[in-house]
Amino acid sequence: MERRTFLNIGAGLGSLAIAAPLRAQFIPQPSQSKEKWAVLFATMYGTTRDAAAWVSEGMGAIADVYDVRKPPADIAAYDNLVIGSAIMGFTILPELNKYLEANAAKIKGKVRGLFVVCGNLRNMPGDEQVKTYIDGILVKSAGVASSVPRAAFGGRITKAVWDPKVYKDNMDTYAKMGVSTDDFDNLRRADCMKLGAEILAKKA
């Protein structure tokens, strides 16, 4: 597969809050590959968007990247999909569930990888989060075998971009549990790129 170059049409990926989501985060150049890839994600404050972009980067940037609130006009035009979601309230975001339910027939048999992004009380997620959020929830929602490459990535809290009430509720919970309420960022680009590479290698 030929690598695609892309242009970031947003502001800084690490700092832009998603108030009015763009149709696509990247505009890839034409590919020589006969198969089309897309990464679909659901995010609250942009962390999962960044993860999705880096997963595509790990694939050599051959995948278009879409927020499910502004999805591609025709998801059926894609041969391969990667799906990711932020975790809030111990589950995937409702926007993603709604999209997957509405497009179940079009995505069936096309999902090649899954990921979630979770704050996990500032701790890096591991096998437990993969089992709980991906194998226990996302696999079913996406209608895919749990054998596809999958990963749980660390989350991020940036007070400046969070809804004040949601932020306060979360920080109150953190404080009650004795967890620091300072901003943090546990999302690692290398981890996201590694998953992208694994997905591509398995499909090849």
C-alpha cells in the first residue's frame, strides 16, 4: 500500500476542543491501494480524535479519519474500518453506539481494529480495560470478533476544554478517591501508532 500524505485542517491537534466537528480530520492524497480505509471515532474533548489520527499515522496515513458526528457520506464505500471511542460513565459514547446501530449492515465484516481512550483515574489502562470496554462493550456494538487488534489508550484531562459541570463532577469524584485533580495527559502517540501498524500487518 502506498503511503498517503495528509493535511491537518484543524488547529493544533493537542489543544483544539471539538465544538463543531469537521467532516474529516485529514485530507489524504489519492492512494494506489485498491482498498479504502477509515478510522471512525467518538470523542468528547478531542483526546480520542488525536488517538484516531495517530492510529492512521501508524498505518502510513492511508486511512481517512472521521468523527462519527460528521461521518463520511457513504461508509459503505470503505473496505476496512477501525473504530474507537472515549470512555465516559464506564461505557462508550452514545454517539458511536447510535452510528454503529444505524450502519450495522454497511460495516459488517469490515472492522479490522478497535480502541478506547479512558482516563482510568490517571492510571495507564491495561488488560482489564481492554476486557471491560472493548471485549465487553465495543466488540458487541461494532459486531466484530474480539480477535481483531485492539487497545486501550491512556486519557487526558485539560480543564480549559472541558464543560465546567462535567469537569467539576469528575474532579469531585477524583478528590473523594484521593486522586490528583491536576490536568494530565497519558495518551501516547507511539502506542496509537503501534496499534495502527498491527492492524495493517494483520490485514496484509
